[in-house]
Amino acid sequence: MAKEEILGEYNKIPDTIPAESVVKIEFHPIDLVTHWKRCGLMADFIGSFYSYSSPGKKDERILYNLSTVINELIENAAKFSKQRSPVLLTLKHYSNLLQVQVTNHVTTHVSENFKKLANTLLNSDLEELYFKKLEEKDENDTQSGIGLMMILKDYPVSMAFKFQDHEDGKATSVTVKAFISVEGV
């Protein structure tokens, strides 16, 4: 049986609660790595689509918040996934909250590093950690977590993580859930 580990409030919105809308997008990381601007285009589309959830009008702050958070999640999935494995992006809208779920497949090594980062993000003073990471930033360090720290620290979002080892022991399915406020801020 595959081992599963959950970090954070993963079931903040139980699956039994029906969403007002659901959008699912499946993509291959190699496509986004080859055409990097597609990460931003996809995030901007989703941000525009859901920013109209505000009562009767499009709110530019909501659009910017959604686009920024979703872009970071898509870029991380594209960057760290096994290149031939599909990534599933599921968006569920609940009144004033958007649940963004990104599931991808990574090597066990990447999974272990990301699990450590997720634990740190959920259990640290993010302001202090962010500036510490900026000061020690190595230009070749692609796994610093600064992007996730920034969105957790600066945007109306909370996150949770699920790690599920594949039976073969060579890969892990990683699911990141972000809960983003779509109310005017």
C-alpha cells in the first residue's frame, strides 16, 4: 500500500460540499517548459475567469491576486514534475473562496525536498523566513521556495499538501491545495 502524508488543513473544504463551479485542466510539463509564457497565460485566464465572482463586477485586485498565486503553482508544477507525467489543475469555486488543486508526479528526491519546504512554510514566521532566504539567495538555487513564501505571506491564501508515494517507490504524487479569497481585499 502506498504511503500518504498530509501537511496543513488539506480538507478545509470537504469533498462532500458541492462547488458552485469546477474547472479541470490537464497539461504536460514539457509543453509549459518549452513554451514558458503559457504558464502566465493560463494563470491570467483563470484569474480573469474567477475575478468576476465578486458581486456584480470584475475587481482588478482579485484578478491580480488569483493570477499571481496560480502562476506560481503552475510554474512549480511545470518545473519540478516528471516531464512526461500529466499535471492536473482543478479549480473549485465556493462563494468567496477558490480552491486551486495542482497534482503532479515527482521523483522521490524532489518529493522529500518539497515535503521539508512545505513543513517549513506551514510552521515558520514567513516574514522572517522570506528575508532570510533573500539574503542567502544563491542564483543557481531553483528550490528555495521564495515564490511560495511570497504568496503565503502577501496574498489572501492558505495552503495544504498531500504526498502519496507510488507503488514502485520511484515517484510520488504531490497535491498542493491553495485556498484563495475571491472577495475584494
